[in-house]
Amino acid sequence: MRANLLIATVAAIAATVAVRSSARAQEPAAATTKSVWDSVYTDEQAKRGQSLYAKDCAQCHGTALEGVDMAPPLVGGSFTSNWNGMTIGDIFERIRKTMPDDNPGSLSREETADIVAFMLSVGKFPAGTTELATQTEVLKQIKFEATKPSR
């Protein structure tokens, strides 16, 4: 009796594993993740972001994005090491929800994307022909990598 119960349990587990493995094999492959090195913003978008940055961000983060007093830098070694491995969606959401400090959440999605594009341009990431998206779920597909990956 115990042997039959053990055999039935093992068979049920094996069937469950087989069904799950089959379902995973039929799932579509995940979307290819881009990187900040894949030219994910345009020069025009960065120019718009530059004027927004001057108006809404420079007083705390500095005119050269170097950080001032308690506000952290938005380019350079400490910025890239803090955000390395995260996504542009993470940076976008942090800015969108918490900035500017004196009026959090007042920037539109378009303004936030333009400011992020400006940050990328100052950080020497390459520009391209497609503007940075304004949807967080799309931006979560763009990885922030401090150094250019070898491909």
C-alpha cells in the first residue's frame, strides 16, 4: 500500500514537472533588452531636456550635473556606479515621482524623458534617431550600463 502511494506521488510530481516544462518551452522569448549604448534618445530630445534641466534641476544638481550640497551628481563615476545594472525606467520613475524637490511629480512624462535624454547626452552615451519613450514599461527594457558592453 505504501509503495503504491509512493509510486503515485512520484508519478504526479513527474507529470507536473513535464507540464510546466512544456508550457515554458511554448512561451515567447523575452524582449531583447537594450542598453544606454544602443542610441536610445535623440539630440533634439536632449536639447529640449537641457532647457528643462536648467529651469527645474540645475539649482540643486548644478549646471554641469555635478551635484550640489545634498543633491547628488547626475553624471560621472558615483552616478554610474549607483545606477549600473538598473534600467532607464528606474531613473525615469525616480525623477518623475520625486523631482523637482520643491514640487515633486510636477514634471510631465515627456519632460522627464527629455531630462533623462539630456543626462544621457552629458554622460556621453550615444544619440540615435528614435526619441526616448515616455512609458515606464518600455524604459524598463533599457539597461543602464556604466561601460559599453563588448558584443
